[in-house]
Amino acid sequence: MSIEIVGPEAEAQLDWIALTDALAAGHDLPRAEVADTFLYRGRDTLLTRSAWIDGLGLAVKAASVFPGNPAAGRPMVNGAVTLYSDTDGTLEAIVDFHLVTKWKTAGDSLLAARRLARPEARNILIVGAGNVARSMVAAYASAFPGARFTLWNRSPAAAEALAHEIGGTAAPDLEAAVRGAEIIATTTMSSAPLIRGDWLAPGSHLDLIGAYRPDMREADDETLRRARLFVDARATTLDHIGELKDPLARGVIARDDVLADYYDLPSGRFARRNADEITLCKNGGGAHLDLMTARYILNAWRAR
């Protein structure tokens, strides 16, 4: 059996709605087994994330992080995703690392928005102006036709540039932008909360994407108190990311306040109850989502 190499050219075959449907279907299967490993040499890191889902196969996502590369004109993060057969463990494909990461990250939060945001929501605020922000614009536009995008960034010039690129509006004031938004996505590297709970309008939905370390947060305690709380995976969020780990440790929220993750989709618990409640989902990622995304990309590439 030949090993398929799937590169950036596969993106033309991909669809955001189809991806979220594939992610939902992946959570109908037995719960994933996942494991991460880290190797270090000074400031350089090799991270591997592995997942095995019975019925879907195995994946290993390897990423090398070399902080000195950008100074030499090379990408800081490089890697690949290897997919293995569920039947016999043979190597099926090597899928482009950046393609999987882009679609997994945005697709993860889009799945939450499709379940938790009001279907008629059209005013969408993106906090941040980097690559993830750009991907979220494309993802949300697929599920909320006619959406109007506002962008806020600490550097106003970056927000203005992305707004011009996508036909949106740059917001000079974050508080005013949050108060007027129906869907909010945070895509920053902030270690201190940017979103204040008392700014959130009834019926709004918040996708927290950026924080990934124990010392990072994008929303304050009041946001967590006011919102109904969801996560993509309890295993990758509650004890690992400051967004929830810190307020849990201080008793601001309890573990039972996190109502559902994607493994609760089949039961119907991962859902909005009414038009006025505020919903929040923390995107923590995980190797199982890389596996589901890589498998979707491979299937779409084969079907071209």
C-alpha cells in the first residue's frame, strides 16, 4: 500500500461545515486515548501528540519549535501528522502540519458556535488579528451567512489591515465592540483577561481560543460566573489551561459548572437552552481532534 502525502494543495477540497460534521461524528466513536511527549534542547522543543480512536485509526502529530528560526527567515514551528490504519496499524498518510493545525483550531470552535450561538447571530467580533483570527473569519462566515465582522487588536494597525482584507471593521474600543457582539472569538496570546463579564450582552456566545498555558487567560472571573460553560474536551482544559485551572483552584467555579464537552454531543447536553443565556466554550485542542481533522482532510483529498 502506497503512503499518501497530503500537502497544502488539499485545502481547495475542504469545507468548514463538513469538517465540523466530521468532528461531531468522531465523538460518536469510543473515547480517544491520547498522550503528549516533550523533548528539549535549550530553547528548542520537540512536541509529539498522539491519539488512537477505535474505528478511526491512529495519529501522531510532531511539532518542532525552534524560537531562533524567524531571525533566519525560517518558520519557528514545523512538523507533520502521520496517520495509521485502524485495521493493521500501517502508515497510510503524511498530512501537512500547518493545514491540520489551521483547520483543527478553527473547526473546533466553529463546532461549538454551531451548537451554542443563536442561529440568527450576525454581529461577530474577533479579538486578535493573526492567522487564527483570519481562519475564524472564514469558518464563521460558512455557518452564519451575511455575518458582519469587527476586529480588535492591541495593535490597531493589525486590526485595520485584517479588516480591510476581509471587508470588516476595526474597532477602536474593545468594551463597545464586546457589548455590540453576538459571537465573540478571542485569538490572543494574553496572560491577563481582556474580556469582562459585565460587557457581555444577553444571548451572546464566546469562543475562547488563545490561552493554552496555565499562566494564560483571555476572560475574567465574572465572564465565567455569568456564562453557561462548555469545553471541547475536559481532559485538555480543566487542569491544564489557566482559563479554567486558575478559577477552579480559587473556587470561582466548580468542576460541575462545566456542563459538557464534545463527548456529550450525542446526549444533547452540549446545547443552548434559550435565546437570552450567555454561552462560553473553551477551545483546548487535543490530539484526538488532530486525528479527526487529519482523517477528514485525507478523505476529502481522496475524494477529489
